[in-house]
Amino acid sequence: MFLPQVLYPSLSPAGLRDIADAQTRLQLRQAQAKLQNDVRSTLLQAMAGLLLVAGAVATWRQVQISREGQITERFTRAIDQVGSEKLDVRLGGIYALERIARNSPADRTTVQFILGAFVRGHTPWAVGEPAGPQHPTPTVDEHLPWLQVRLPDVQAAAEVLGRRLDPDATWTLYLSRVDIRGVQLDGATLTDTQLRHANLARAWLRGITLDRSDLKDTDLRLANLAEASLVNVNLAGAYLYGADLCRADLRGADLRGAEMRALHLRAAVLTGARADAGTVWPTDFDADERQRHGIVET
């Protein structure tokens, strides 16, 4: 109301005193009034635009609140399903959590933590406890069914974790001391994963990425690790008897004290891998062969 008068004050009779022509004075007053009206129109348009923007922001915020409420409801329902006694309900809950993680980046770390706890809770391998299992077992049970047959829900959770819901995560996935013999994680991504003292005998891990992971004292006997990426992985004291290492990348891996009587070891990349007197090699993998592969022995 007042800004047009401030910017373009109305012409007073005193201001028009020196103009004798009445028509000219009228035209000047009309021109000044037009300027004031133009300012009013501009201000009204700006106010309407601001109201429109405010309405859009309020609507967007309401949509966000509604979406967050729906995600929270779905998350709670999925957790209930994962804790169900029925296998098919647990499977539905696991895949529901994966869907939630893909739709809600803020929940990805939480979902991965929950699924990691699910795997640990359903397949404990209590190495070192008074009544714990012998590690490694005297022999590999080659008649043990695949994990997807024995525990399909654990297999599903491991597959979801292997799809790495949050590729930018900086925290470590903890799966140490688990019994996931016969797990199938073809082409999975499990970088920076703790798998110490785990039992992965006969696991199908072809093409898996385990860079910088900790597999100290892990049982990998008869596991398929062909074309796997094991760069800078800790395999100290691990058991790889009969494991397939064809074209596996073990650059910079820690092999000290490891049982390395694996298959196709000559076809593996071992540049910069560290070994010591406790490392057990195949009989045809002598010191000259190890030197040709660039293995550093201490």
C-alpha cells in the first residue's frame, strides 16, 4: 500500500504550480498514477509467487513426512517378518529390507547391520569356546547340502549383503565366526568384511570381491575362488586346501601361516603377497616358483 507512494509520490498542486496547461497537469498525474499501479502489480505478482513457492514447499514437506512414515511402517513390518518362525515370512522380510534400503539411503547401514546380525545369529561357529567346534573340522563334509538348501533365509541374507546396498559405506561388515559352509555368493562384493575364524568350506565364491577383508584363520577348503579379487586381504592362518584359485588376484595378501595347497595356484596373481616359514605350499610350488610370482617371504 505504501511502497508505490514512497517510490512515486503523487504530484501535489504545489508541484504542478508552474505548469499552466491543465491538460498537461492531468497527463502528468495520470502518468504518476500509472507508475504507482505498475509497482502495485509487480508487488502483487511477487507476493503471489512467494505464496506459490511456500505452498509447494509445504506440500513437498508433507509428502516427505508421509513417505518417511510409510518407510518406518514398512521397516517395522519387515523386522517383524525377519523374526517370524515361518521360513517364507522370513524370506519376505529379508527382501523387504533390501527394497527399503534401496529406496531409503538413510536406512542402508541399519539394514546391512540387521542382516549381518541375522546371519551371525542363525549360523554361529563358536570357535575358541569350551564347547566350541573344532576348527577346522578334521575333514570337509562333501555331502553337506548347499546353504540355500539347508538355510535358504541365511543364503538370502548373505546374497543381499553381497549386493552391497551402500557402496559408499565406510564401516566394516562383521561376519566373523559364522558357519556358512556351501554358501553361494557368485560375483558378490564384500570388501572390508570381517570373516575371521569363519567356516566357508565348499563355498562357491567365484568372482567375489573381498579386497581388504580379514579372513584370518578362515576355513576355505574346497572353496571356489576362481577369478576372485583378494587384494590386500588377510589370509594369515587360513585354510585353502583344495580351493580353486584360478586367476584369483591375491596381490598384497597376507599368507603367513596359511595352508596354501590350493588348485591352480600357478594361475593366481600373487605379486607382493607375504608368506613365511609357516605357509604351506604345494609340492610343485617351490622357492623359485614363488619368487617368479613375486611373493615376499620373511
